[in-house]
Amino acid sequence: MPLSIANPLRDHTFGDLDDPVIGATYQRKRNIGVHHYGQKSPLKPKPGEIVELLATTSSEVAAQGMTLRYSLDDWNTSAEIPFTKTDLTWDTLSWGWLQHWQVSIPAQPAGTMLRYRVFAEQPASSSATAVPVRIYADNQVSNSAEASQYAIWFGEDEVPEWSRTARIYQIFVDRFSPGEGRDWLQTQDLTKPFGGTLRGVIEMLAYIRDLGFNAIWLSPIFASPSHHGYDTSDYEHIEPRLGTQADFEELIAKAHQLGIRVILDFVANHVSNQHPALQAALQSSESPYKDWFHWNPWPHYRCYFDAPEMPELRLTYAAPARKYLLEVAQKWLRLGVDGYRLDYASGPEQDFWVDFRRACREVNPDCWTFGEVTLPADDQLSFAGGLDGTLDFLTCQALRETFALQTWPLSRFAGYLQDSLAYFPRDFSRPAFLDNHDMNRFLFSAGNQIQRLKLALTLLYLLPGQPLVYFGTETGLSQPRSIHAEDSIGFDQARLLMNWEDATAHHDIAELLRQLAAFRERFPQLVNAQWQLLMVNDTQEVVLWQVGMPDADLFVAVNRSDRIRRLPFKLAEFAKDKLVVLALNGEEKALHWTTLELQPTSALIFKFAC
């Protein structure tokens, strides 16, 4: 039985790729054929840097050579460079050989957009022709018009400095607040609008800032027939249920006055089936809007996960829908938006995001973009050069498995953390979180045990990635059933309305968030800190890290058990005389290291006196 079926509380964020059977099938498919997957070094090439591209061919392809075809002028002219063979390895999953290839791209001046395709050639299919058969990387087609395309922009831009210290509050607008003097439209049917508005967000900006957040991520606010907004019917106008253009501009202005950046949820992969472009395309096979979509064939359109309400856009190079979306993204940046969370970023080809990056930076050099990519680590990192980063679903999974479900021992969490911090460059943004609108709330998964939530939040804020918190976490918002339960209606189980009435009862969580934000302000170098594991004891459920920073070395001890523990680790080599416990409220307490105790389900942060 696959692991995915065994437990309704189990998360399915990665499409169960963490199930050994499903993961093996996925990896086998990735290895067979001709592949490039955007692998390059450096990940985000700068002007004047030589770029190395990597590719593979499997035994199923009798590849006699690999070729890079590239253009520096949007395919008006092009040139070719042959790859050279490097390693030959055996792949047990596909039960065949993997030939590895490499090619160097000459250094380019600032502002160059290099577009390219990669193909392998095998001998002609018959003696009647001497023309080799081409197989283009990744989508395995034989003609260049349909081939997967890649791009490198040799820009001089950097990840926005403000993003490095961002603390993000995620707002599902329809469920947050209707605004002063307004009632909810209804609160019984989770699949229909509740009545949250931009006005409700505006009125709570000071509340959000008081919790210590300096950025907000709004769920989609463009016109849409649904309550969630992930099926846009008009990218250029605000959904009337949520408010007006004036409300939006006021929200931007007041957020900025409070030092809060505004990040919009932008859905590029698909639209609503009520979008005018689709309606026009369905009217005639000769419609100019037909090129906006994929057809199987016309009038049957390709959908997002087979949902007919969400037709996928055709965003290939030079497609009209691509040009339109880039212009729309620029429009909202001109109105003051600070960045985009990019929904289902693995849908469009990666060269779309390279164009997106350039278009956004042209309007706002400080624009921050990060994508929803629920794929393995190497897939996520391949988006470097297009996106500033990807949401850290891997750390989310690790925190949930370790501290909510407690299916991972602390040693596995420590091992994961050590390797993840080493693998992802610090200038590749990794906003980390405990939950969001597409998964069971952490508190629910933790059996509604508040202490587990507090412990996980503490670690979330200590880690280098930008902490991202789903609205209602501070008020102890949970849910009645799993989104995967037999009687569940799905994701909407985790999208209950904000429980404002419980804010006082759970003031301790809100206060913890304030303290964690202040702690992160006090130690801004946490974003670049080096975590070294000093000890881990799965029997006692205790772990200890040294967190190295230029100005201070902190120590973080975690006790996951329900008993008071002493650290089974001699700290004498670090201690001069006394250690100083750093309370999150700013207080410090001097102790001798031999008297250090860890309270149940808690974290302790300390340093040693000079």
C-alpha cells in the first residue's frame, strides 16, 4: 500500500513524491530520454561570466552527439555549439546508462538575453535519407517549433535587499475581515464567498505590523468567479467583491506608511473559463485568441489538473498570452506592488520566468518574486535566474513531520536541515512556513497542541529563510477535519474565516510572534548564520545546534519530549564560566551550564559570557 493512503493527516504537498514507489517512478521518467532541465552554472549568470550547461541522454536514445543552438537577437540569427561527453553512469531506476554532456556558453555583456534549445542526434531512421533524427531536450519532440526553450538574462540585478529580512503574513482575503460595519456574506458554505475585503485588510494593517510583520502576501485579488481567486477572469481589475481600485491604492499607500511591503498572488499558468480570451477563442477556430491556449484539438482545451474551470494559457516564447501577462505584471508594479508570489510556477516553461524577471526589474528593480514549486530540491533550484527563489516546501514538510505529526526523529530533522542549508545558496530566496491555504493547518495536524505550534514557530524564525505565517496562526485557528478525510470538501477545510473572537484567548501566540520578530531584528545576521549540529538524542528527544554569526555565536537547544530534560552534552569547552539565556522577551539570565534545564516541548536560546 502506498504511504499516501495510510494516514488522512499525511500531507500530499509533493504529489506523494516522498512515497518511495511514486518517487522512483517520477525519477525514472526524468532520466529516460534527452534532458537538460535548465541545469547551468553559475545559477544566475552575471555579465562577463562563462556559463556551463549540463545535459544527459539515456540508453533509450542512441545519441551520437548533443548540440546547443542559441540566439542573442530573439532568433533572428542563431549559432550552434556541440556538447562534449563527460561522465557515463549507470541508472538502476531506468536500468540503463546515462551519458552526461557539458557545453560552455561564451561570456555576454550586460543586458543580453540569450535564448537556446538543446537537442541530441541519432542516426537516420532509414537508408533513404542521411538526415539524423533530432530529439529536443525535456519534451522529446523532433521539431524546433515545439521544442522546450530556455533563456539566460545576463542582468546586473540582485535579490532585493529588503526581501532578506522580510517577515510575511499570508492573507486569504475572502476569509480575513469584511471591514468595519460590514457583516460576512455567509459563513456556512466553505466553497462560496464569505465576504472578506481589501477594506478589511486596510483596517488591520496596524494589527499586522504590531505582530512584527513587515510584508503581506494577499491571495489573488483580480476579478474571478470563485471565492479563492485562483481562476482569473480579468487581470486588469480588482474583483468587485473584494473592493475597488481606490481601495487597492489606499492599501498600498497605508501599508508602505507602516513599513509593510505588499506581495500579490499572481497566477500565470491558467485562467478562468469565463476569461474573455477563452470565450472568444471558443467562438471560432480562426479567432486570434486561439493562440492563447492549448487545444486537444479545438474546441477542447487543456486544463489545470483536468479542471475545466481552469484552462491553461499557452505561454511559450512569443505567444500573445505571454506578452499580455508581462504587461499586466508591470502595470501592478507601477501601482506600488512590491513583489509576486507566483502560483504553480512549474506550469509555464522556465524561459517564461526569465522574461518575467526582466519585465519586472525594468519597472521596479526592487521587485521580489518567489514561486510555488512543489518539486524536488534540484528542480526548485533550476528556477534560479528566472525567479528570485521558491517557497520552501521542503522545510515546511520537515517542520510538520518533526513537530506536528512527530513522524520524523530529531536526527532526521537535523540531517535534513544541515544538508538543505548547504545545498541552497543564500541569495536564492526560500520563504519558510508551517502551513498555508492548500494544506492542513499545522495546529490541526499537531492535535491542537499549542506548545508544538510555539516550538515550530520558534525554529521557523531562527532559520535563515524568510518566515511566512498563515493568517489565524496567532489566534489559534484550526479546522474540524483533515482536507484528506473521506467527508472533506478538500482545501477549503483549511480556509476557515478569521477567528477574531479568539484573539484574547490565544494572546500568548501573538506575543510569541512579536518576540520572535524582535529577536530577528536584534540578530539580523540570522539570515546568513551557519548551523552546526553539536548533539542529537532521539531517545530523550533533545537536539543542540551552534548558530554561528559574525557578531555572536548562539546556541539553540530543543526538547521535543513532554518531560524536563538536561542536555546530555558537556558544554565546558564552550563555557568560560557562565552561560546567558536569551529570553525572547529581551531579558537575559546568567546560569552555570551544569544547571541548564529544558522545559517540555520548548526551545532554549543561549550564548556564553565573555
